Amino acid sequence: MITSIFKKSTPLNFSLVVILILVFFSIYQIQDVLWVNSTILIIKKVVILFAIVASVFITNFVTKKNGLSKDSCYAIFFYLLFFLFFPSLWDDFRLVFANLFVLLALRRLISLHSLKASKEKIFDASLWIFVASLFQFWCILYLALVFISIIFHVARDYRNWFLPFIALFTSGIMFSVVAILLDIDVITYIDKSISTSFSLDYFTNNYQNAALSIYATIAMFFVISVFLTFSSKPVITHSTYKTIIASFFIAVIIYIVSPNKSNNLLIFTVAPLAIMATNHIEIPQLKLKQEMVLGVLILCSLFAFFSQL
């Protein structure tokens, strides 16, 4: 029954997901309503909400435009479910926007398979990654994905290899201008940003630990599923799936190396994992098995969300 609701892509399904986003966003925000007395905080929370909705629809666009789903709404529903594992993300301006920019980059990189406007796409993707790194420095690791995509699609044109460096120069100029206007000490900012930490002792309660453990288990299940079914996918989608898988593992590395560690850093795994989960749920299989997988995931996400409030 649950799988039937999102099996087809309809305006009603999109509306349902947006309504659910608004519901969970509101549930999180009403815990402390002091922010309603500040115009700046109200604007900030509204902007975060729009960025989250935008991220959901970019994920949906990437999934459908590149033939990664059978015209369903599973991807956006899975995105919401995985997002619920980390409730404080609803209030994390920095990571929500870093993730949005990474998704914009991912959209451009995956579309390279069309071989149209390749140079523009490489430059745009690189620029979005550098912008994301201003919010979360280690997003710069996604540059590896740019070069991987070049290898997959347009490696023969040597000029493509220089485009990320041109984007770096462009973003550097933009950052310098902003730093001057806001009186930011660039050296101190960079020195602080490039620090690393491999410690995993940041948990403030057992529920955060449980959420991470459950999420990691679910992620492992869907990643293994993609690897096991990879050979059965259309050859034309192989490079796209490789990009998605690489994106997921880069996100895991960002979580591992980032300082000021928290579960929120796993936000970069949400979109790739939502696409992999969509791939699993759309594999021809028993209806009961589909319902069980989706049902368990819904229960786990709701438990993670409400236990951490």
C-alpha cells in the first residue's frame, strides 16, 4: 500500500512530500519559539526551509532526467526519510546550503553523459563545489568527482582538465571580495577550515548514537544492493550510477575527516542514498518485500527524529 502511493510521479505525490516537510519542519521549530521574536531568525529559518525543498526537487530532477527511476516519487520520499535521521539539520543553515550547492554540482556532472556543453557543465560544477566549500570546507573533496566525471565522458579534450582550476581562480576572487567587504581574516579562516578530526566521541545522548548506527546499517544495505544489481542496469546508466556511488563515498569521507563532527555532516550522503534506495525498491520483487523495506525505513526514521527532539 505504501509503495503504491509513490509508485507514480504525480502532482499529488509532490504536494504530499512538501506537506510532510512542512510538518516535520514545524514540529522541530516549535520546540523553542523564541525565534519568532527576531525578524532575522524568521528569515533565516524560511530560507533554510526553501533550501531543503530545493534540495529535494534537485534530487528528483537528477533521478528522473537521467533514467535512474521508473517515473516514481520514491527518490524525494526517501530523501525526506533519510533527512529525518538528523533533526537538527532543520536548523543548520551552513550544512543545508553546502549540500544544496553540492547537489547543483552533481546535477551538472551527471548530465555530462549527453556530451552537450561539456565545458560549461564542468566549470559550473567546479564553481558550485568551491562555493559549497565556503560553507563546509571539506566539500572541496568533491573536486575528485569532477575529474572522475571528466574521465568517464570527456577525457580526450585536454582543455577540460584545466576548467576546475579556472573555477578555483574565479571563486577565489569572489571570496576575496566578500572577505574584504566583511573584514574576514582570510589566513585565519583557511587555517581553521582545513583542520581535521577523526574523533567519534561527539554524541550528547544515546539516541544520536542509535540514529547513526541505524542510518549506517540502512546505508550499507542499499549500497550493497546497488553493487549486486549493477550488472543488470542499462549500460547507458553505468557511468551515472558510478558517479552516484562515488558521491556517496566522498560524503562519508567528509564526515570522517571534518572537525566539529556531528551526525549532521552525513547530509551529503542523503541524496545519493535516496537514489540508491529508489533503485532497490524498483527492482522486480515481491510486493510484500517492498512494503517491508519501506515500512521498516519509515519506522526507523520516525524513531530517530522524535527520539532526538
